[in-house]
Amino acid sequence: MHKIAMLGTGLIGRFYTMSLQNFRGKDEIKVVCSNKLENAKKFAGEFGIPRWTEDMATAIQDPEIDTVIIGIPNYLHKKAVLLAAEAGKSVLCTKPLAMSGPEALDMLEAVEKAGVFHGYLEDLVYPPKTLKALHAVRKGALGKVLWARSRETHGGPHSDWFWTKELSGGGAIVDMGCHCIEIARNFIGKGIRPVEITCWADTQVHPIEAEDHAVGLVRYENGAIGQFEVSWTFRGGMDLRDEVSGTDGTVWLNHWMRTGFEMFTGVGQAGYVAEKAEGDTGWLFPVGDEVGSLGYVEMFMDMFNSMDKGTAPMETFYDGYIVNTIIDAAYKAAASKKWEAIEVKDWRGGTVNQENAGLKDYDEQHYLIKEEKMADEKVKVILKDKKTGKISQIIQ
Amino acid sequence: MHKIAMLGTGLIGRFYTMSLQNFRGKDEIKVVCSNKLENAKKFAGEFGIPRWTEDMATAIQDPEIDTVIIGIPNYLHKKAVLLAAEAGKSVLCTKPLAMSGPEALDMLEAVEKAGVFHGYLEDLVYPPKTLKALHAVRKGALGKVLWARSRETHGGPHSDWFWTKELSGGGAIVDMGCHCIEIARNFIGKGIRPVEITCWADTQVHPIEAEDHAVGLVRYENGAIGQFEVSWTFRGGMDLRDEVSGTDGTVWLNHWMRTGFEMFTGVGQAGYVAEKAEGDTGWLFPVGDEVGSLGYVEMFMDMFNSMDKGTAPMETFYDGYIVNTIIDAAYKAAASKKWEAIEVKDWRGGTVNQENAGLKDYDEQHYLIKEEKMADEKVKVILKDKKTGKISQIIQ
Amino acid sequence: MHKIAMLGTGLIGRFYTMSLQNFRGKDEIKVVCSNKLENAKKFAGEFGIPRWTEDMATAIQDPEIDTVIIGIPNYLHKKAVLLAAEAGKSVLCTKPLAMSGPEALDMLEAVEKAGVFHGYLEDLVYPPKTLKALHAVRKGALGKVLWARSRETHGGPHSDWFWTKELSGGGAIVDMGCHCIEIARNFIGKGIRPVEITCWADTQVHPIEAEDHAVGLVRYENGAIGQFEVSWTFRGGMDLRDEVSGTDGTVWLNHWMRTGFEMFTGVGQAGYVAEKAEGDTGWLFPVGDEVGSLGYVEMFMDMFNSMDKGTAPMETFYDGYIVNTIIDAAYKAAASKKWEAIEVKDWRGGTVNQENAGLKDYDEQHYLIKEEKMADEKVKVILKDKKTGKISQIIQ
Amino acid sequence: MHKIAMLGTGLIGRFYTMSLQNFRGKDEIKVVCSNKLENAKKFAGEFGIPRWTEDMATAIQDPEIDTVIIGIPNYLHKKAVLLAAEAGKSVLCTKPLAMSGPEALDMLEAVEKAGVFHGYLEDLVYPPKTLKALHAVRKGALGKVLWARSRETHGGPHSDWFWTKELSGGGAIVDMGCHCIEIARNFIGKGIRPVEITCWADTQVHPIEAEDHAVGLVRYENGAIGQFEVSWTFRGGMDLRDEVSGTDGTVWLNHWMRTGFEMFTGVGQAGYVAEKAEGDTGWLFPVGDEVGSLGYVEMFMDMFNSMDKGTAPMETFYDGYIVNTIIDAAYKAAASKKWEAIEVKDWRGGTVNQENAGLKDYDEQHYLIKEEKMADEKVKVILKDKKTGKISQIIQ
């Protein structure tokens, strides 16, 4: 049973609070902080939180609380983390962890030095679908993962500060690329080193400095590719999908607009449809359980259960640091128009030296390249001669 | 904060317990009962429940507990309810409530007379998708509901007793028709009286006495139709879908096999896929959050929150009684090959006398029947003359 | 190479003509007939047809033509068929064949007596998806078919005459039930006799005499059920789906709104979306190949190829006669509120005497009822003792 | 009415022939050529083609034929085109046009010099879905196209020669990237110049020289991105999808595995499922109309109708030349690890100088960045001050 200080009363603070309070749970938010006192007070009233403040330090140092949840703009994360570390409180920080890789490393070192519990609130690796898919992948259902694409696109963030680069640290890559990078990393394997990246980023639509659309390809040491697609220019709602290909299988996850809830209304009384939905007549695709589908429920359970067991949660500040480091390289590559190395100073994973191409024997003389049933129901086999390298086919 | 006696350690007891324990919640199961002591003991060990027994009365009368949850075979529900009512405990009973309408009415009268809280554990009106759809329907997004089909089909129940008619009270209609009937009733409106039913039921595949496949049409007083489709003969997994049509809109809900999680595996290491899934290689359709998707999470929250607030939950024994009454009429209609009246002795809803056909004015002289954009992008309008009744068309 | 008289210039005549002219084909429409000469002339101009007339007999007796295609209102089908039979021309008639079973039988007898080629233009058994599914079903992919549901619902027909019962013969059942009945009959097997029917039909929305919404269950002699769902009250476009369940498999066909074409537009320049689509902004679900998806292309190929080969096409007037006979029984059942016998005077199929329940041996002592992998990855088996009939379970 | 020489009797020759012969059409294949006479003879027998040969020149110079269709391995295209140009025959060449951009330019110049009709058989811009989507895009339904992704992945090609780089010119990029590049180019606009490309390509699985998996991003002069994803390592069948985003809308096309045909079979009698399907039990996703879904039907209609009208078809050798030029740059970029310029020597499109970011006025003082309905049903608006550039938000 934990007593929590909630920093932030925007969309993310609201989602976190709804997740924490929804399930007749034991953990309680005891103080809420916003830089506008009025907002903090109103939020406290709405959610039955006993204390509110506009001073971050007051909230963090509140003697009753043991856990700080950071849901404030990116440029303030470091300050909040340092205060929490100093106060010896457990600290859970929203995504992205920091404005840059080096800043993230400072924050990681601070919490590790202080010995406090640290969790990285990367909710989008926690949707129940994702957890089940990761479980299957780890059991080998897909063989070796070759490619993992994660896509998050919508019409742009809710809050004004996120559209201002100095406050957010960047555009769609910082906002959503952090999710996609970490999703791919989970599927490919956290112990596999991300090596280099190519990236396209542009400001296609909005009158802003940061990119509103980007695609990047992260190459991992074992040859796997993590691909992110992020956009603030997308029309039609929020597109939130992951696709993973392996040598033995495929996973397709759709988290938002095509999840088995379809509604047509000619009269438009459907009210709020889903986060970032567009329109309220015609065909709509509401999401039943938004906080669950976004992973908040399982994420906080993992965080508090891990805290209670004294183990690390699935996502720690170390993961946030890796993600920030990859984002830094993404911006560098977008500017240099080259593949750029991903410089992970503090690499804690392994080293692989794995050749890509697997060789499957067909018979003593041949490797098997492929077999397939044709339209005439015969089976065609493509073979490679082990000695000559010549490729041939037989029909069975 | 509640102390619970869990009666039953089969699939349903397991799902209930997982739902109750999953969310760092305040409510606790303090005693578990199975007719096989060994099962109770094992279950208690697995879920950290302090006491276990094979005697239902012992569990119900346990002085620490305030709430009894009934997850045992149908023919035992009445006995458990009467004991709980007598003991003054809150009682939550799984579906179907009883073996018949009259038995359900006895149970309803018992809990009302004792003044205890009673909840009907009809989980399938509680999935977040369903709750959101019901909210939209009540706000008018679909206009008047005309038809609601609910379908639940799979390869048959898990437990031996359910295949034995004397213990279960029937076949697929009792097992799953109860869900479908109550889902349709929620969409059409609980205050609208169910009037009559036609039903086909047959034992198409299995060597059993009860029906393994059935379809029924329930006509409500306002002309709406609630349609159920249930089967223990379905191949391919579990099909769990609801479709609702109204004068102004449509809702399609898919709860299980097409919800945004698709996996292909050639090697079959995917493990447990989902309740009633078939096969473990090829294309699989796992379900991320099974207990959430089946409504257990929201159902227990409603039950305990209502208990705390002193209000009735969304589903009470009265609803269970209506459902059992409709099931009785379904079996009668299947046997008589006629539409049969649904005899609700204790009707607590309203009376409607609503004509079906709405008349929309097109102009002073005509009613509008329909308008549509054609392939040549012109608009065709179908009209009815108010005086002569003659139907005509114009192209705009 | 055939020379065709096209009777009718409404939606169906247009679709037929587009199908016939679209593929650089050899068969040519040489004369078109509409009861309004002006429409015939305009249609001829649009499609490059050399002659037009308002007199049906003139078109049918045109010496150049060998084939008459009937695409006119239902109450005129018989007259056209009798003229064509008399003139010795091949005759292809749109659906439904007739206004009633006895009228259909008259028409069947007329073409058979005259010895002319007769094809029933039931396009919805000809979509490529349906043909492929029927092929798989006939090869045994689904085992014995137990249930086939066909659903066609939209906002109502395009033409004024179809809303007038005297001209059309009925409402949604006559309009679309004919499709659904014949689709189910193809999946269940044309040699299996349809025995009896229960039906709900109501006028829920429109100011018309005929039903605008209906559901019926046709029981076949082998225990299989053909279910039709038809509505002129549906909102959201056209819903065109077939679902078939067998002892060994399942088929789901979606012909219209969810076929892999999804478009969101905020500006509404998408033009014509698809037949009976609603709205032109927001999420739209266009159909790529409408005439192909509705089966027109394969249907006419079957008709003309069969004509050339001297064989019967897949759908003949006999099929139209069976469908009209089932529709007659549907209306009778809707009125009598009982299951009504389907009286096929001229039955040309077989007789089955097939017991439903199959018995699978588990071991010498037991039948197998079911086996399933559980959440704990164990396998549960449900058995029936061959002697005692007692049902039990074992966990493997 | 055309007389055709078909060069090639492999999968592509078969698909072409089926498309041409399927619709009672006027155009006829009069001679077929394979480098193995036996194959040519067998093919001729199967499809009723009067003459066969193993000599390409004989087939092309056959005096009866006016049109040559090239469906042979890539390294032979140029030879066949030059022969056809010399013989003054219309020539339709399968994809990719050539082994490289310069070779394609030679071929283009040859047919233009000879003044013969030339069509590039890029079938995947011709599926009816794609044609309808292109029509909507051109009418403005999506506003300005910002990004177009085309994906084609499966388990690898059918024929041995395609696995051998010297005969095919490359791997998955040459095989399928050509499709994806041209699909994106059609959506973005053929008049917009492709400027530069970044590309990842690797041999992840097979013992071959060429790449079996690749992703590329083509930047167009107006800032739009065409993205291709191609793989011979995909498991689960063939994945064929296009996604297009514009300022005002979105299009999602799925051509193969999720198009409204789903089948489960436990017994595996479903026979041939679809091109490159995996497995024949469990859940299968057959394709109804394969040749139609792959665009062959509409493609040949466009080719022959254009020939008859004396106009250029939708896809000419010029398009094939552009595609080969982009592929060349893709390989260069994959090797250099940099964005590489796309050098189109013979550019026939326009020049654009279009700024990305559009400015929408909110009021005199502000630009509108975004507006959205929030969970509390209020509307939040993000604005940018026209003078100061400061970003702010208001709640309505």
C-alpha cells in the first residue's frame, strides 16, 4: 500500500489518476501538484485527493508519501527526479524520460546513487495484448525476430507546451517515437544492442519548428530492424499498431481503431468516442477500455508489485536512457542524411555475433530455400546445391 | 472493503478469483468451498486464501465474511442463495440464476425478504465495450433500437456436469442463451416487456440429451427483437459478438476472435491462446485481457461499489429471474413449434403502446420513405403521397 | 457469341449491362426495352445499344436476338418469360423468379415445355468468394454443414415500385430473402429438401404495407438450418455477409463493408462510395469491384458458357421455384406464428434420413464429447460412458 | 480484337493467360513461347493456343499477331522488347521493366523510336480498390498526399531463376519493390519528381546473394514520402497492403489476407487457398478473385482499350524506367548508408516548389494548429500567435 504524490494535472496526470483509482485499489494519491494552484485544487476536488500544491518540492517531500509519479512537461522531468532521489522516494517518470540521452544518463545515475526504486512509465509495452505477444515471442512462437514496426500517428498532442520545441525537446519523435522504439526493443530483445539508425523527419503541415512526421529504422546488432512511424498529421483518429516478423511467425497488434467496436450513427449523440477520435457521426471506432488498452493498468500493477517485491519493474530508467539515446541519434541522422551510430556509453546488454542466413538441409546435396503449394495443388521446392551454389526447382 | 466466501473452484471460480485479486484491491477472499475438499485446499494454496472447506454452509456462515459469491453448478444455486439470505450475507450469483423461472422467483423473493444485497453475475453486459455502447445507445446514438443479436458459440463447456441436463438445467440455451438474452434486453431497454418467443433447438452433433445448437427470437412489446444464437458445435474458437440496429444507427461488438491481436506461428510455441481457442499453429487470434474482455473486472467493481453506496447494481436477481423466464419460454416454443408467450408474473417494468412506422414529412403532400446517392452521384428520393398512399420517386 | 435483348433500364438493368459490356466480350446487347420509351432511348445511347423499344414483345421477338434478359419489376416476369418461351429464346430472369411459388412453377413448366435454356439470375451465389467457399465446402473442408446464415440489410430499395406490394409481391423477404435463402441452400446442399420454416416479419419503420425487417429459420431434412436476416431499416450502408458452420469448420464471408478498403476523408470529395453507402465524410468503406463482388461477372459467364456447352447453369428456374416456395411458407409462418411446412410439389432432390449426433470413440468404454487446452496448458477431455451414459471428465 | 504472342509459361504467364481468357473476350493468344519447347506445348494444350515455339523471334514475328506480352525472366526483357519494336508490334512487358535504369531507358527509346504501343504491366496499380482510391485521391478526398506506404511480403518467389541475382537483377526490391514504388508514385502524383532515397536491405534468412528483406523511403520534390516494405522472409501468407495519408484524409487498402473471406477447417480439405498461403488447416484467409485482386483484369482492359483508342495506357515504359531508376538508387543507398539522389535523366514531369506547412487562420491574431474533443466532451484548441510565434491553448 503506497502513498503517492502526483505531479501534473494534464491529460497524462488524468489518465494515471484514473488508472490508479479505478480498481478499488489500496494505493492512494495523497497530494497533487500543478504549476497552476487552481488546477491542482480543482483536480484534487475531482479525484478526492486530500492535499494540493503548486510547489513540486512540497509535494515530493510530503512526509506521508513514499512514491512520486512524474506527469509534467519533459523539460521538468530532471528537476523532479533529482528532488525525488534526494528525498529518498520511489520515482516513476512518464515518457520520454529526458530531453536527451546525456540528461537521461544523469537522471539514471542520480536514482541509482540514491538507491531509490525507479520506473519508466512506458505504458505502451504494457497493454495486455503486448504482454501476451511478448510472452509468445519469448517462448519462440516467432523464431528469431527479424523486424518490428511500431506506428503511432494522430492529429497532434493535446497540450500547448508539446508544440513548443524548447519545452518538449522535439516533435513527433520525442512524443511518440519513444513508445515505438521501446516497443520494438522489447520484441527484438533488450539485451541486443541498437547499433545505427537512418531517419526521415519533416514538418509537413503545421506552423511549428519541430517535425510533425517521421520514420526511422534502427538496426540492432543481430541484424533485426526496429522501425518507427510517427505523425501529428494523421487524419481519422489515432492509429496505434505494432507488427512483428520473425523467422517462424508474425504478430499484428492493433490497439485502437479496429479492435472490435464499430458504431454508425446518423444523429451524433455518441458523445466522447476515444482519445483523438475525429468526428461524431458516420462510422466511429470507439475504444472500450482506454486506460487498459494503453497499458496504464498493467503498468502501475507492475510498478507497485515490483516495489513490494523489491525487484526491478519491466521498464526502468535504464530503458528510458536507451530510448533517449536512440532518439538523439535519430535527430542526428535526419540532419546528416546518413545512417548514424547509436552511442550507448553505458551498455548493460550482451554482444551478439549472429549470422543472418540460416541453412536448412533438404537432402545431402541441397539446402532448402522454399516450398509452396501452387494453384494446381502441386508443391514446388526451391533448392540450392551445397557445392556449386546453383539454385534449382522441383515440382512434387 | 469486503471479506468474501468463494463457492466453487472450477473455471468460473478461477476467473472470478483472478479478477478479484488482480488489481491490488481491497476486497479479499477469506474462504473457498468446493464439494471436493482436496480441490478447495489446492485452490486456497494457489490463490493465498486462508480457509477452505467442502461444506457450503460453513463457508457462508463464516463470521468474517460479508459476501458470498456463487460459482457452482446450476442445480446448487438455490440452496446456496437460501443459506446466504438466511445468514444475512450479500450474495452474488453466477449465471444462469436458476434452473427455471419459478426457481429464480423463489430465490429473488428469498433475498428480498431477507433484505440482503443481491447481484446477478451476468458478466457479458459488463465488458467495457458493451458499457460504452450501452451509454451511446441510451444517449440516442442509435435512435430506437429495432433489433439486437447476441451470439455466443464455441466447442462446448469445460466441465462434465454442464453436459448432463439434470445438473445444468439444459444445453446451449441455458449455458449461453442467458448471456445473449440479457445483452439484448439491456440494449432494447429493461423496462420494455418481453412478450413472446420462437425458437429452434437441436442436438446436432454430440451424444447428449440437451440441445447443442439453438437460435431464438424474443419479441418485445415495442416491436423490437432480441435474437440469440448459441452453439456448442462451433469450430474455430469462441465467437462472441453482439450486433444492434436502431432507426438512426448500428453497433457491432466483437469480444473475442477479431479484436486486434493476430498471430501466425509455424512452430507452435504460442502456449495458451485464449479460452476455447482451437489449435496452436497457423493463424491464431489470442485475447489480450481475457477477464476484462469478458466483463469480470467491471462487473465486480459495480457489485462492490454498489454495495458500498447502498444502491442496486446494474444486474440483480430480478434480471436473472427475467432471463430464466425467457429461457423457459424458449424451451416451450422449441417443443411446441409455435411462438410462445413469455409469462412474467412479477413484471416491474413499464407498458408501451408504440406504433412501429414513423412518418417523416418530405413536403406537405408527401412522406419521405428513403433517399440515396446513386452511382451517377444523383440523389434518388422515394415518396409516399399522404392522401392517396401512392409511392413514387424523384431524381435530384 | 450471343445477341441479347435487355428488358429493363433500372438499377438492375444497368448493373447487368455494365457487367456484360465491361470485359471486351463477344456477347452484345442488341435491343433494350423500357416501359418508358424515353428511358429505353437514353439507355441505348449511353451503352451503345443499336435498338430500343417500349414494347416487350418487340424486343423479345427481335429476329437477331437469341437471349432475353429480364430485369423488370417482379409482377412482369411471368409475362416476359412466357413470351420468350413462345419465341424459343434463351431466357435469363432476375430474382425473385416470380410473385409466388405456383407462379414460378408455371414459368418453369413453360420454359421446360418450350425446351429453351433458362437461367435464374441469383447473382449472390456467384461472387468469387462464394464460389471458392462452396468449392471448399463440397470438398469437405467444413464437414457436414449444420447452419448457414445469410444477411442482407440496407436502407431500402432504389425504385418506387419495390415499395408497393402489389408490384413487388412483398417486402424485404421478397427483395433480399430470396438471395439469402438460395445462398444457404447452396451451402447446405441443393439435394437436401427444405422441410419447414419459422419467421418473424414486421414493418418497423416505413409507412408501407410490406415488411421492412424479417428473420427466418428454414429447417432442412438433414437437420441443417438456413437462416436469413433481411432489413430495409439498416443504417450505415449495405451489410452483406454469409456465415456457415459445419462439424469440421467455419466460413465467414463479408461481401461489402469490410473487405479491405477503408477511407477517411474530412473534406467529402470521395464521390460515389458504393451501392447504398451512407454519408461521404468520415470513415467510408468503398467497394472496389462492385459488379464482381455482387457476382454479376461470374454469373453471366456461367450462363453463356453453359448455353454454349449445352449444359444447365448453376442456377435455373427450378432453383427460383424452390426459393419462391420457401418465401411463400415464410409469409405463412409469419402470419400463423407457427412453423409451417414447405410444400415443394415438384421435388427433384433426394431424401435423407440422417441422424444428427455423431459418436466418436475415445476408447472402448467411452465416447469423446470434447477436448480443450485450458489456461494452465493442460488438456481436459469430456467423455460419455457407452453403457451407463454417464458423463465424466479427465485432465491430461 | 487483338492476336497475342505470350512469351513465358511460368506463374506470370499463367496468370496473364487466365486473365485474358476468362471473360468470353475477343482478344486471343495465338502463339506461346517457352525456352523449353515441352513447356510451351503443354501450356498451349492446356489453354487452347494454336501454336507454340521455343524461339522468341518466331513468336514475335508471327505474322498473325499484333501484340507481344512479355512474361519471362528479367534478364530477357530487353531482348524481347527490341525484337518486338523491330517487328512493329505492340509490346506489353511485365515488371520490373529492366535490370537497371539505363537498360530501361534503352528499351523506352527503342519502342518510342519504333512508334509501337508500349505498356508496362504493373498490375498492382490496377486492382479495382486501387483505381477507386486513386480516383478519390485525385478528386481531393485526402487533400495533399503526405505519405504513401506500400507493403508486399511473402515467403519468396515461385521460380528458381528469381533467387539467382544474375538472372533477376536483385532480390526482394527488384521483385516487389517495383510494385510498391509505383503504387506510391501513383498516389503522390506521377508529375512530382522523386528526389532522393534512404534504404535498408539485408539477407536475413536465405542462403542467397540478394536481399530478402528491405525497407526504403523515397522523398519526392513536394516533400511527400513513398515508403516500400518488401520481404521474402514473411510468415503467414502474402501481405499486400497500401496505406496513404494526406492532409485531409487516409486510405487503407488490404488486397490479400483480410478481405472478407475467413475459413476455419479442422480437416484440411480446403485445397488451394490463395497465392503464397501457408498451411491448409486452422484459420485460412482465401482470396476470392485472385486475378482481379491483383489487378490483371483491369490492367489488360486498360492496355487493349488504350491500344484501340490510340491513347497511352495508365502505365507505360516511361513509368517502368522511373521505377528502375529509383531501384538503382535504392541499392546505392543501401550500400553507401546515405540518402542517395535519384538521377532521372529524362524527366518528363513538372517542378514543384511547395512549402510544407500550411497556415490555417483561427482569428486575426492566431493560426490554428489543432482542435480536439476531449474525454470531458470539451473542445481544446491549440493556437500560434501570428506575431510572436508563441503557442497557446484554449478550452471551449
